[in-house]
Amino acid sequence: MGYQVSRRQFLKLASITIGGAATVGCLQALLGSQGTNPVAAASTLETSANDLIVPGVCLLCSGGCGILARVAGGHVVKLEGNPMHPVNLGTLCPKGQAAPELLYNPDRLSGPIRRVGERGSGNWQPVTWDEATQLVAQKLNTLRSTGHPERAVFMHGETRGQLRSFFERFMQAVGSPNLISRESLNTEAAKLGNSFTQGIYDLPAYDLENTNYLISFGASLLEAGRVPVRTIMGYSTMRRGRATRGKLVVIDPRQGVTGAKADEWIPIIPGTDSALALGMANVIIQSGMFDSDFVNNYGFGFEDFNDETGNLHTGFKSYVLEHYNPSQVEKITGVPATTISRLAGEFAQNKPGLAILPAKGGLLNGTIGGIYTAMAVQILNALVGSIEAIGGVMTQRYPTTPAWPALNMDTIAEQGRKAERVDGAGTQFPLSHHAYQAIADRILAGAPVEVLFLYDANPVYEVPGGKRFVEAFNKVPLIISFSSFMDESAQYADLLLPEPTFLERYQDDYIEGLGYPGIALRQPAIPPRLDTQNVGDFFLKLADAMGGPVKEAFPWKTYEEVLQYRLQDVGIDWKTLKELGVWMTPGYHFTLRGSNRWVSEVIGRDRRFSPADGRFDFYSRELHSLLENFNPDQLKALGISQTGDAVCIPHYEPVPFSGKTEDYPFVLNVITLMSLGSNSAAANLPTLQEIGGMTVGETWDSWLEMSPEALTSHGLQDKDPVWVESPFGKVKTKVRLVKGLRPDIVNLPYNQGHTAVGRWAKGRGVNGMELLNPASEPASGLAEFSNTRVKVYRA
């Protein structure tokens, strides 16, 4: 069990702020002054004053909020926010408050089981952990002995802290390139946009507290962002926590909670955000309001330029001035030219200004236009000097960790690592880092997969056309799921090896969303209740069972030892980290744009095919390197209508919608709400079902949002039962009138319509994934979330 603090001790600690060695000394002195072992005290609990308080990190969304678990009589009875954690500062949203329902959920898998009947038949028998380990080890060793380790594939969702690199190391040691993230379903468009401009394949952090003018291009700040509690707190400070109130403008076809609380909501035509951002850039450049210091000293490709062979290239300035004046942009976006000019002037003249985009999916995903949108929005920040600046965009830093020991990869592993990835990233999809949803089609087309790991991965449910995975699974001899529940994908696995909940295991967590580096620690508030095993411990035992170079790559006995090794240089010792639960690297809070030295240090960090020279690309040299040999027909096949230099400059690409407007008049937006989020297990927590859909008064079910104009034109009334039909399927739900919505778009909330998981999730509402185009965007391998049209009619 992890380090525990009595409630009385915690009340003394709560007023202390994390930050330096002096603080640690104070905390240790307070802890030591009690004269008792707080863990030993658990056997004599009599009053709430002596309840045990165990710090940790929530994992019911991607925010990573610090928590304090109160343990009474060996049971977790309450969670609260950790006031020393910088992301949430003691607050905790309803999802975190509902976490005990995950820990004590009656539908959790109680131990490892093995399929004995037909795949998907539901026939299982118990298996020991040692038996499961030996079975998987034998299969992986067989792949290696036959020279095909690349046929092992690992699909994953959230891999916090060291877990991603731990999995990478395991797959490298085995000899497979196929560690495939769920990023193509949510964050990859934003990451690629950042990569093609700033040269960093990561989500940016935003200094919301200090910005004066915030313009949101579809970012659901107050409902379902990547780090929602931190974002809400930053927004609150910007609006009411300082002398000067910042202005918020929301660009989104759906008003939502964020638009309702904004100074201005602009209902743009879906899929045209890039044109609006470039129209604003046109005005900023034309009027000379751009930050010449940043553009000239840290930019590349703003002006026309000659390459190393003397060929002249069109720069961003010339291209945007020619093609994106406000009158042209008005025709594309439906936003008046006068509004575009006003927004541009306000944004550039009320510094610091900040333009943000969705960190997770939304109308950004689905087409190459989403990537160009992400680039265009980031360029707006560059034009006003808001890159690595107070009140602007920050690069997320991470704690310094020691390198993993050198791998002794044998010839088998080296050859396997050179194989084409099973998802087609980098080959079929030339711009892609991951194409998670494409794996089913690739397997059905003949890509050989013999071992498939699923970690926080439920592709049967969570991808458009997920039922293709059921057919694809039938071609995979061995599927291993680590799900804690019998979800839609786990029910087709061969081995189910349930992991403990985040309240029962060790795992570190990087602080995200604030820019500066920090580390937090999950630790067992109570010992695992069921016969479960930390996934890190399983892979250590698996490596040991495989022997040879794979065993040599993992000299640790437990995943806790792995964490101690990797976190030895973060600035805090292991014992104290367990006591506090969180540590921020001192000295990063006020270093942004210190003589611009931070800018040159981080720009270009992750470029693979172009110079990492500290220059922000207005003209993307990375895109040029990736696409320079593509002819016009090949570019058109990738969804890129432009040729020449325009390919490397953000521009508007019309959305290739599935379904003709006359047959399917509405664009479908499958939205994520903060209550249920994107975690399948959240749908099986009664508290979260009870609070879902608060804006329309709906709980325990799905609904379709439509504007008053759309309802009237289709002869419908609020709360009517309706069919929602696309070229790919149809579902039945209830329609709800929402005034803050364009009449040409409808919204369907995500994370209902489960056919598995548990008693509170199964058979409620509908899954909007069944309506979406199951194809992958041809350039970047993104799931096509935003380009499906539907029709709606009375059921």
C-alpha cells in the first residue's frame, strides 16, 4: 500500500504550498512530529480524525487532477481534490467524486479469465496469472523464433507518465513497431498542426490566466477539454480573478456552455475555421499589426524566400494577402467581413492575445482541413508574438528522467522494427503518427496480426464503424485485454487480464496544461480488492518468462521499482513523493520569453525531416519534406486541392462530406460532455449517468440537439422521438430544442449506446459512432469524425 497520512496530519499539511526544499523539510517535520506510524494506526481507527488520507491522481479523464482518498476501516469512503496539486488546487469535479463507484463497482472483472467457447460467446474459465503469462510468452517467443515479431500489435489509450515509454521499450525489445495510440481519434490533428508549425508533436499549454483576448476555435473549454478543471480555473481567473477582465470569443457552430458564457459567440459554417483564421491573419498583416520581432527573429517562410538551389518560394504573407481577404472569407465562413476585420484588430491590439483550438477531436478531426486549421490557429498566435509568451501558448515541459538502459536488440528485433506498421502510419497515411481506427481495415485487407494487446482500448465501441473490428478480431489468433470491465472489445478477447483501478495501483502522472514540468503519483489507497495485476507488473513478469534479450531489457522486479528508477532525478526522493503525491520542478513559473531564450530552445524539437533550428514555420518545411515528391493527382487523392507552395501553407480545404445535402441536410457532430467523457467505464457509474445532459435536463439516455429553425422545418417538436440516419446507419433517440445552434448542424452526445461494460451502461441511449463515416482521412490517418451528414425524421 502507498504512503498514508491521517486526516489530522493532512489538515496541518493542507496550508503548505509545494515549491522547494524548505517546504519538503516542513512537511517531513510535521509528519514526523506525530510520533506514530499512520499506516499502523489503521487497525485502531475510531474517529474520522484518524481516517487515513492517501494522495493520488484521478484517471477518470485526461486532466490528471490530484486527489486525496479518505480511507476509513480499510475502505475508500470519499475523494477530495489535493490543494497542493497545481492542476486542480483542491477542487475535484463530479467525475472524480464518483471514483469510489469505479472501485466498488459490482461489474468489475474479479480476476484473469480465458475464453473457452467461440469468440464472443461469453464462455470463460478462470486462469491463474502465471498460466496467462506463460501462454502469452510462448506466443510471442514463437513469433520471434519464426522471424515475425512485428505481428505483435499493441493498441492503447491513456498511457500516463512513464507507461508510454515502458510499452515502447517492451515492443522494441520484442521487435515490433506496432505500438499504436488512440490519438487519431482525438488529439492527433492538434498535435500535427503544432508539429508542422512549431515543430513540437504535442498539445500546447495555454496561459489562460494572463491573456487579455481569448478566441476559441471550437474548443469546448468549459465542458470537455483535455485538462478541464485546470482550463475552467484559468478561464475564471481571466474573467474575474484580476483587475482587467479578459474577453472571450467563441467560434463554433454550437454555442454550448462555453459560448453561453462568452462575450461573443460566432456560429461559423462547419469546417471553415481555417478560412476565418487566415482572414484574420490577412487583416493583421495588411494593417501591420503583427509582431515583427517574433516574425523576423523566430519565423521562417513569412516572406517569399529562395531555397538552397535558388528557387523562389511563395511565403505565408504573399499567399494569405492574395487569397484570404475578409470579403473572400465571408463567402466561405458565413461570418461578415466587418466582423472578421474587427476580430483581427481586437485580437492583435489587446495583447496578450491567445487563439486556441480543440485538444480532443470535435469538428477539427476528420479531414486534412483539420490539420490546416490547427496550423492556421497556431500561426495567429505567432503573428501577435504569443508563442512562449506570458498570456500565450506554452510548450509543455516534462521532468528530467534518466535514459532507459541501452537495449541489446538481436537481429530478429532489429528486422521486425523495420517492418511497415500495421496501421499504415507513415506509409498508407504519409503524415500520420498513428491510425488507430484503420487497423481493422488493414487486418481485413490481409495485414497479418497474431498477438493483439488492448490497453484502455475499446475499438469495437469507440471508432466509427467499430463493428469492423469484430470481423477483424476473428483473424487474430490471440487477443489480450487489460480492461477492468467486460466491454465491447474485451468480450471478443482470448485473455482478460484486469488491471486494478487507479485507486489500487502505482503509476506516475506528468502534470499537463501548465507548461512547466511536474510529476504526480498514483499509489494504492487500499490494496487491490480483487485478483487483479498492475499492467506494468504483468509485462515485467512476461519479459522474465520470455527470457533472452527481452528479459535483459527489464531488470526490475516490480513496476514500483521502474518508477523509482525513472523518477530518481526529478528533484524529490521517492519517499517524499509518496508522502506529498505531487512535485513541481522549481524555477519555471516566470521564465517564458526571458529574452526569448525559451523560444529558441523548444521550437523544432520534434521535427523529423526538417531543421530543428529554433524557427517557427509559417511555411511548413516538414510538410514540404513529406509531400515534395507527390504529383497533383497524388495530392488530390490525399484530399489536398492545392499544389506547389500552397501545400505547405495552411489554407482552406472544403470538407468532403459523406451524404448529399439534399438527402442529408444536417452535419452530425458527436460531442463529448464532461460528465460521461470518453472513458467507457464512466458510463457504468450511476452518479455520472445521473448528471449527464444537465443543459437539456436529460439523464440516463441519449438525445439529439436541434435548432428551433430545424425543428420547425421538419415538423418536429421538442422531445419527439426521432430517427437519425446517415449513409452508414441509423439510430432512434429523442430530439431536444437547443437555441444556441446553427440550423444546419445537429449534436449527439458520446458515451451512451453501450452493448456491454456493465448494468448501468448497457442498453442506454445510442452510439453516434454507428452513424459516422468509417473511413480514415487519407493523408494523416485521422478518423473521419466531422464529415458525415444525416437526416432526421419522426420515429
